[in-house]
Amino acid sequence: MDNLLKYIRSLTSFSDKSWELLQAALTTKVFKKRELLLKEGQVCNSLFYIDNGYCKSYYEIDGVIKNTGFFFENEITTNINSFGNGQKSEFNIVACEPSKVIIFDKHKLFQATKQANEIETLGRNCIRLFATKQEEFGTLFKLYTAQERLEYLETKHPEILQRVSLSQLASFLGVARETLSRIRKRRTLG
Amino acid sequence: MDNLLKYIRSLTSFSDKSWELLQAALTTKVFKKRELLLKEGQVCNSLFYIDNGYCKSYYEIDGVIKNTGFFFENEITTNINSFGNGQKSEFNIVACEPSKVIIFDKHKLFQATKQANEIETLGRNCIRLFATKQEEFGTLFKLYTAQERLEYLETKHPEILQRVSLSQLASFLGVARETLSRIRKRRTLG
DNA sequence: ATAATTATGTGATGATTATCACAGGTCTGA
DNA sequence: TCAGACCTGTGATAATCATCACATAATTAT
């Protein structure tokens, strides 16, 4: 829980009392590799804080897996649309490594929110960070070619390249794995 | 202001008192076509609620304009990263038609937030909607081809096609305008 | 340990797309 | 209203990418 408290206090002022109230909404779970945090068709009633390990979100379309996001330590992942509107999730979230995850229960969180305004502010800031990340990666596709997208990750998010395999990354970058392999080869030579 | 109040109340319960407190953070401005709401290099200290008209966000890279979002009536636009972290904006937001915009001032909004918890909740919900939209459009590029992205807009967001020119849309869809013209031709025939 | 699975590299080929060039249509402001 | 600015369509060509096929690591499970 120590990491989470530091994370929270990096976002907003948070009294010991707020922290105590928040506990009612939290549970910790260790997910095995390939275990699902969220399954397609379910309603997402949780925010998932990743204490260690990492996860990815992916769609499965006509049997083909399309990765849409990677989430590492000290990040929160969720299906923001499902969480906010109660609609069924169209994608999955899965642990890519054994991962210790702190789960925020939506309904208990909203109850805690009523008791401490700091928790409401925390919620706003978590969603803000999530929105920022979505915007950042969504923009990549409009601005850059596949090769430039790879270079962007190399510069701004090297941790992704270190931990995610080429095949997994290709799907995220929107190119075939063979293409990414060739892009990488061109780059290490030229 | 009537549209805005309806919009707010569609998101969260909002008392007349909260509405009155919120007024201190609001100003209304009519932007001419091509007038900038936010300029690259500026810090974004506002949320922009579009009462009528529409706007787009765009990057200008090596003299080439890349559209990253379109925003219509009853939507809020901003640079969420600049607004939240105080960093300089890397993109512009411009009125594509004469547009009546209600501007939420960040600092005054935060003051109002301290006086009414409903305003904090409103803020969280506005950011949530923004995040949902970012996720939706970011995902398009990972899941679909250019033609499928066009079909998605035709189905889910026909208002964009009705109001945005082909050239402007091509940039948003990440293809050359000639390519979008040909995709459209293929579709209307086949 | 070793068999099975998963990941990566690479060639060949066809499909898709970007880019340049140019023509005609539509909008718009002085 | 009329000239300049924008928008759309289309051909030609080169670049990029997806797909299939197969070989060879690397990893994983029993």
C-alpha cells in the first residue's frame, strides 16, 4: 500500500484520515500471468492500480488480438467508458506478468467520496492522468508514420520497449510484426 | 447559458446554488471562424464548452497541419495535459465556424470547487467524458483500416461527416486527402 | 531434459497508400 | 461580381505495408 499512498500524494494533498476512509474501497489481488483483470462483456466497476508487474488492454476481433494499451507500475488502468456509463466492456485487460494490483471498487469509492472531498479530487486527478495518456497515444497515429511512432516510444517511453516483446508491440503500433521487425532492422543499421 | 446548465445536469446533480457559484468561473466569448481558442506555446488555463459552432484541435508540423480532434455543440474541449500540468500546449484549437464558447477559468473554477462539492464532481465527469472520447478515437487506429475508420464515423458520428470537409477529415483519419477521396468513391460504387 | 509452444527474422508478392501534377468546382471577401 | 483561395477528383509512379511461407531462436511446461 506504500507505493499507492506515495502515488496519491504525488497527485493531490491527502490527509491520513482520507487515506483511512479510502481503505474501505480497496482490495489487493495478485494476478497470475495471463489472468484477466477485466473480461470483454463484463461491466467494469473497478480502477486497477498496478503496484508491480504490468498489464495490457486488448480487443479480440475475428480471433485476432489487437493491443491498445500497456500499463506499468504506478499507473491506473480501467475501461473508462464502462466504468463511467455502466456499459459492457468491449475489450479485455490482462496481466502480462504476475502482477500485484490494488482494486478500487466503484461503489465503495463513491461512498468514500461523500465523506472526504480529497477523495473526489483524487478521482478527478486519476481520470485526468488517464485522459492525458489516451490523448498522447491517440495523437501518435495522426502525427507520425510507423517508424516515427517507434522512435517516439524509444525516446519517451523506453520502459515499454524493454518489457514488451516485438510481436506485442507491433499490434500496439498498428503494424504487422514483420513490418516492425524490418523497421527495427533499418534503424539499427541506418 | 441554458444549454450549459442542461449539459451539466445531464452529467451530475447540480443545485441552483452550485450553478450560481459556478458563474464566477465562466465567461462567454464568440470566436470568429479561424480564430484561435488556444495557441501552440500557450499554457491552457481553460475548459471550452461549445454552445454553438464547432472547433478543431490541430498540430502544425513542418508547415503541415494535422487535425487531431473535432468538437461540436455540447462538448468540452481543452488541452488536458496543459490544463492539468501547466505545460505549454503543443497544439492549437481553432473555431471552424463562428462559435459561441463558454470558457471555464481554471483558477476560478478551483476556487468554486472548494465551495461546492458538486462542482468538483462536475469536473470529474467532464474529464471522464473527455477521456472516453480520446480512448474511442485512439482505439480506431489500432483496430481498423482507413476505410473501416471512415465507416465507423459514418455509423457512430455522422455529424462529423456532415460538417467537416473531406480534406479536413482526411488529416484526422490519418490518410492523404486523395486517398480518402478514393476510399469514398470505392464505397459509393461497391 | 526435452518436447511443445511462442517469438523473431527474412524472402516473395500483391495490396494499399503517399506523393506529385493538374483540372475543374465551390466558396468568399473586397 | 469577380479574382483569389480553397476544395475535390483523378492519373501516374514510387514507397510502404500486409500477408503467406518457412527457418531458426528463445521460452515454457511437464
